[in-house]
Amino acid sequence: MAPQPSCFSTRVEGGVAVLTFDAPGEPVNTLSPEVGDQFEVELRKVELDAAAKAVVFVSGKKDSFVAGAKIDFLSTVKTAAEGADISRRAQQGFDRLDGYPKPVVAAIHGACLGGGLEWVLACDYRIASDSPKTSLGLPETQLGLIPGAGGTQRLPALVGAQEALDLILTGKALKAKKALKLGVVDEVVPAPILLEVARRRAAELAAGELKPVRLRGLPRAAATGKGLGDILRGLADRQAWAELALEENPLGRKVLFDQAKKQLLKKTRGKYPAQEKALEVIRFGLEKGQKAGLEAEAKAFGELVVSDVSRRLVEIFHATTALKKDNGTADPLVKARPVKKVAILGGGLMGGGIAYVTAATWGVPSRIKERDDESAARALKHVRGLFDERTRRRSMTAREADAAMALVTATTDYSGFKTADLVVEAVFEDLKLKRQLLAEVEKVVRPDCIFASNTSSLPITQIAEASRRPETVIGMHYFSPVNKMPLLEIITHKGTADWVTATCVEAGKKQGKTVIVVNDGVGFYTSRILAPYLNEAAYLMGEGAGLAEIDQAMVEFGFPVGPVTLLDEVGIDVAAKVGKIMHEAFGDRLAAPETTAKLVADGRLGRKAKKGFYTYDGKTKQVDETVYALLPHGKDRKRVDAAEVAERCVLPFVNEAIRCLGEGVLRSARDGDIGAIFGLGFPPFLGGPFRYADSVGPAKLLERMEQYRKKHGARFEPAPRLVELAKSGKRFHG
């Protein structure tokens, strides 16, 4: 077998060796043991080259530095011992770099994540470009892992335990300026001069002219000319001193880590072991030293890489990666058409949110149509508020926000619609109104303009009946709030043209969304599987279960919020309206209890009306005790088993997802898992409803459904596909 071409090349100029990492034939650089071996070979060459006094480490990719470990490789690990050995090998490689006899400068442009950041942490000096494409972070916990190449030890040593915990436990990425402020990098420069400055700094380090000053958890000085005394005298904020003192003594460390664990468990409920392991390993290293910390890191990494939670999270990663390459049709050769302008009907929370992501993430102009000047002004104010929030969080400069906001305009007529390539209708759920707007729009737009309805339940086929060009009609179901919710559910009817589907899929990706494509039907996929989940919560209320107890049971199961809270957020009236549509379409299986109508009649519409299941007039979230007067059993609430609550809510949810797959609403189990996780908050550590069904086993799942059907009737009628798989012994995922 011919040897693999090397990922590295080196050139020496002016006493500085520029070592370039450029994986052949790959869009980004990733790490594997083979890459580590090749890097070691290159380092040896440079070490023996007398002409090279220092090294600059740079990426050969256009807008990416090192994206982390090769996930496919990690998926092949079979045992914890094997995983630990891989971690130790990576640690040894970076230890070698850390102790390299010649100074090494990392010139970072683009994504520097996971093992990529661990790599540069072992370098002597780090310079990042100021490009918005440059980001640095350790996202391993998002895959159910911890940094396994020294990151849990080097990052705390560099920036302090508190900052390191925040970065590692959340997995968030830093922009270059924030990384500079925390001390993750030593310098930030414009991208065009990154290599030039890096070479200069490497030469200065080799000559002893540059001596970086770094104080863990405190402000830094590097090439600024400031000395230690300048830094200490310039400290106006005592917080950094307090943080440093806290982690430097045993009692302070105990307080710091105990509080961190308390806050962590509040968020994870103990469902995500990687974060807890990271906390333990960081603490162990601070108390026992780096060598012991590295060994603890390797063992923990090995245990986690073969854990069920990590397997599920990695599967989600692979699924979302595959969706990025999917055009949403059966023909991968279908191309999306260019979209240079988006028009939006309705500028409320949904319409304004769609305009925002179109401008902020995609950079395409959008034109909002509202019914009057006051509504148009309100729509623009809403979009402006979303940009202001970004500037307050410093994720966007005021100049960038102003430039993006200039792409959003509003009108009270159809002016500007003639040049639109895509019209997104975002008015309330009324079939007659949606058909009317479709007919009006087609009179003013080009024949090839796409009309997309942001409906959450009305069949696209019925909306398209009002069209002269039904092949251009499609559904684009966004989730609220649009600026935060990651999923976009695209709905095609039988007449939708493939190029229309591909164009809308591409548009959704450019808006920053994870996109799934489903076939038409009442409720599509997400609204349809949510209906039985919310219905069952309502039945439990009617049986006397406490509202907070129902929510608590589902949060403990792994959902971000419980179904009672969700009803308040969605709007009890909206849920009632959608529930009626579902009941008419699917019969008693999706019938909601009568109590929902009573709540709406009492004006309990949820958070938007500040009147629902919970109170909204104080700082503390509490059940509104007066709501019990509208429920069976009144205030006489009974204790219910949390496991039974969770099972009764989750099984109909999963069962309906299986029905959607069997009926062809879903294209694949993969899409069903992603839609439930990204759109409805199904626990990621369980992998989605189909991965969950596989882990329980279809036969066991069927048995539980049958038991509940005997007790509660049609709501628990098993899906035909579930019965089929239970008999065959097969799984939803091969």
C-alpha cells in the first residue's frame, strides 16, 4: 500500500520555519494518530535544521485552522482502555511540542476547536486573526466527551479555573477579541498580516527580545511593552485578584468547585456525565499537579468515548453533518436557484424573526409587508431590538448591526415584491387568509417566485389549491423565537417542484438553520408528534396530578421545559386550535381533554396574556392556584409517580413519530430524530425518538404501549410500523 501523503509542509525563510497543516483533499484539518505521527516527523526535521531558529504553525485551509479530532476515527474506539491510550498518545505529542527547544508561534485563522485549541495551547505564543470566521473553543462536552489532549490542564493553567470551567463545561467558542481578553491568545491582528506578524514574533522570541508575561486569571501583557509592574499597578478591578486567590487555596477551591457542580447539575440533571468528569479532572489537576491531571484526563476520556451518551451525541453530529449536504430531494443533482431578496407577509414575532435571520446570518435584503404604518413600524422595532441584543452581548459591533438592519425594510402594500425570489407568509393560522394572500401575491411577483407558508399545522396542499402555480408553493415552518430556535421544517406537497425544495433548503441553511424536509399532512411532523405529548399532560392534569409535578417529571426525563410550561409559552389558545385540527384529522387518538376549551374561555391564553397555568406578575415562577378551579379535582391534587408521568407523555410522542415514518411524512428516522431534538427539545442524550425506541427495543416499547392502551384507550394505539419491527426484531436505525 502506498504511503499516505503528508498533511504538513515546511519552508524556512529568515530563520523562521513556517510549518503548514493542509490535509490533502479535505475541506478542513482534523486530528488523528496518523496526523500526530506526521507532525512529529516534521518537528524533528525542523529541530535538526540549523537555519530554523523558530517555528510558525499555520493552516493551509482558506478559513479554517484545525476543526478538532476526526469524529469518524473516535467512533471506531471499542473499549475505555483503547480510548485512554489514544488520549495519552495525543498528550505526549503536545507535551513534546510544549517542551520543543525552539519557540513555536501559532498563527490562527478560522475555526480552532477541540484538539486544534489543545494544539495551540502547547505553543509558546498564539496570534489570532480578527476575522469573524476565527473562533477558539473546546466543544468536546457537546459530544459527550472531555478535551483529551491536555486541554483540561493547560487551559486552567493559562486563564484560571473559573474561565476554563466556563469554556469547557459549556463548549462555547470565543471570537478572537474575547480570546485575547481572557488570555487564550496573546495578540489579535488583521488576517492579511497574520503570517507576517507571526514570523516577526517567532524571530523576536528566538532572539530573546519578546518575553510574554502571563498571570493566570489576570490581565496579560505580551508585545505591548508593558511589564509586570505596569499590569499590577493598572489593575482597577479587584475581581480577578479575588478569583485567583479563591482557586489558589484548598478552601477556596472547594467553594469554587462545589458551587460549579451545584450549578452544573441544575442544568444537566446528571444526564450528561462529560461535564461532571471535566469538573473532576480540572480539580484533580489543580490539586495533584499536571502529570496526575493528564492521567485522570486520559482515563475519563476513555470512559466517555465508549459511553452511550457520547455515542448518541456523536450520532446527532453525524446526522446534522449529513443534512448540511442534503438538498431535500431524492435527486442530489438538483440545484438551488439564487435568492437575492426575500419578502415576508406579516411582521410579528415570527415574521420579524425571519427578517432578522435573513439579514443577520444570510446578508440578504428582506421586505416586510404589514397591514398599516403602525404595524410596520412595530415590525422594524422588533428586528432592531434583536440587533441591539447582539450588540449588547458584543457578538456584533454597532456598525455591523446598522449595516444588517439596513437590509430590512417594511411596507403596507406590495411595493418591492416584484423583485422578490422568495415570499414567506407568516400570518396567523387561518386557511382562508393564507389562500387570499397567496392569490394576491401571485398577481405581483414573478412567475418563478417561491411562495412559502410558515404554517405549523395547515396542510400545504390545501393552501396550494389557491395557486395558479402550485409547483412553487411550499411550507417553511420556523420555530419561535426564530432568532434562537435552530430547526426549520420544510414541507412539500405532491406538486412541489424539486428546484423549489432545494432552493428553500439552501435558504434555510444560509439563515443558520438545521433543515429537515417532510411530506405534507396535517401537523406535518413536529406539530403532529407534539400534540399527543401535550394532550397526555392535559389528561394527567385532569386526573389530579400537580402542574409543577408534571413539569418536573419531564425536566428530570431530559426536556428543557415541561409540557405545562410549554403550553403557556406556545399559547393555550393556539394549542387548543391546533388540537382541534388534529382531532378532526386523526380521530380520538389525538383528542384533547375538554379542560383546554374551559381554560381558553376563561381567558387563560398563557404567558402572552400573563394568565395561564403559571403566574407572571412576580419574579418567582409559581403555579397559579386559581387555575385549579377549572380542572377536575380542583385543588385536591394527588401525588403521581414521576416515572409514570414521563412514560405516559413520551410514549405517545415516540409512537406518533413512528406513525409519521410509516406513513411517509418523514423521509428517514434520522430526520425524525433531528426534528424532535432541534425543534421540540427531545433529550439529545437519548438521541431522538427513534434512537430511544431502538435503545428500549421495539418489542418492549410495544408491550408498554399495549399495557397503557388497555388502561387509557385509543391514545396508546401502537403504530403499525412499531408492531412490524417488534415482530421482525429489527431496529429503526440499521
